[in-house]
Amino acid sequence: MKPIVTYALLILAAVLLYLWLSPGPKAPLRDGLFFRYDISGSSMTVTFTQLKDDRFEVVLSPSGIRQVVDSSLKDDMGAIFEAGVMGPFWLPPGKVVAGGSAYGDTVDELRAWNGWEVGVVRSVFGVGGALRGEWYYEQRTGFLVGGVMATAVSGEGGGTRFVLIDTNLQDLVK
């Protein structure tokens, strides 16, 4: 093989390795950041505590569930952070566009919802659509601001509904 081809292949391999290992877009996390949700009449708070550099401990209250994530909201194994029953907590804002990729699903539409401009993700799971859901991701920040999870027996308009009711992230305050 000619040296120029070998050199070009080495550069290509290095670029691909960098892209594969890079953490991706970062959420605007900071020490003390919190989000409080109403989940069908109960309250849940998601709080971030900065550990070092790009690492944060996330605590779900009142359950006390703890997880360490990076600023792309992924754990050490690369799994995305899910806020309990609400599911994936954040989408990179560049993906909150009609047709954008949302962890295996697609952002179906953009619309106004509860005072926010959101990307709507709809999904159906299980045999015969036994589980279904709708998630609303705020367009500028990518954070989850509401949604609904339901089962086939929930009926129209039924299921577990959740909505962001308080946060100290200024970009989400109404």
C-alpha cells in the first residue's frame, strides 16, 4: 500500500475513534440544579450535585435513587439517564426538531405546550401497544417538561401524567 493511503487510513481511523469516544452534546448542568415535577398528584424532585469536572450525582426525591452521570446525562456505561417513571430526562437541543432522533424514537412534531415550545416524542411498546407514552422536551434546553405514560387499559386520556412545576434553570422558568 502506498504511504499516502496508509496515512489517510490512519487519520480516518483516528477521527472515527474520536467521534465514537466523544461524549456528545452537554446539558447545561450545574451544582444545585433542580427540577420538580407533579406526577399524577405526587411530587418528585431531580437534583444535580457536581462531583468533579464533568461528573454529577443525580438524586430523585423522595425515592432517594442516586446515579452518577456526565454532562451528557450518560452513566459510565454510556446509558442515558432516565428519571424514574418519566423516562429519558434530556435530549440534546439540536435533536429537538421535527424528525429528530430521540433515543430510538423520533420527535414527531414541534408545538406550544403549557407555555413552552416543545418537541413531542410518541412511542408504543409491547404486544398490541400495551404501553404507550408521549414526552415533551423543551426546544431550547432539551429538558423534559412533561408527558404521559399509559397502558392499554388506561383508556383515552388516562395514565400517569407528569409536568415540570418548578426549576432553578432560568431558561425554563415561565
